[in-house]
Amino acid sequence: MMESTISQLEQILEKYSPGLSRIKEHEFTAKPLPHKWSKKEILGHLIDSAQTNIRRFIVAQYEEGPFIKYAQDHWVDAVNYQNYNSKDLIALWVLLNKHIGIVLKNMSPEIAARLCNTGELHTLEWLAADYNKHLLHHLHQVLDREPVAYP
């Protein structure tokens, strides 16, 4: 199953990253409401998610069920993605996801079956598949595509 998850991640990068570069800056930074994230901040959230999941995928290889959770609003605020250079933001998102693909490719089936605690215990394989669903949900928001449900 990990092979299909890795393949899906690669397809997501190939399919969606060109569209990110075509978003006009005023659309990228527009906030639907003062307390809602802009498209730029949503992409920043995906960067934070990538970093958090990289940590999960690595730490769970040498610790039993590590507890790795993050406070998404605080992360987005701390980085101030709204004022981040858009080209750099997109490049960072692409590179982090390529890195995730490499990390996943280097996982044995035994490692993929290890557990990580995100508030609930999940295998690394499950977390990788869920990560792709999370990506699609938010990329469809950013690129104004038909919504993709995500729990």
C-alpha cells in the first residue's frame, strides 16, 4: 500500500504545483474573513503539516508511539505566511513533499507498521495516506477546485 501512497503523492505534486504558481498575488493573500486563512496561509499550513509529518515518519522509527501533534493556528501565525515570498513558499512546499516521498520510499513494511500518537494511535502507513487526503482537501481550496472532503 505504501507504494500507491507514494505514487499518489508524486502525482499530487505533478498535477497541482503548476497551478500554485499561476495564482495572482492579490488572490493568494485575500482573506475570506478576518479570522479565516488566505490561500497563502493555507499553503503555509500545508508546509507546517509536511514538517510535522516528516517528524512523525522519522521519530516513530526509533521511538515507540511518539506523541507528535501541533497547534496549526499558532504555527501559521508564528511564521507569518501572509507576508512570505510567494515563490519561495511554493518552492518550499514542493521540496518538503519531495522529501516526504524520499522518506516514505526508504521505509520498510515493518517500519510503516509502527505507531505514532497524534492524539490517536495510527500506523505510519495510515498517516502517509491520510496526509495525501489532507493535501488534496486544502489544494482544492487554494486552487478553487471542487471541494474534497476531509474529516
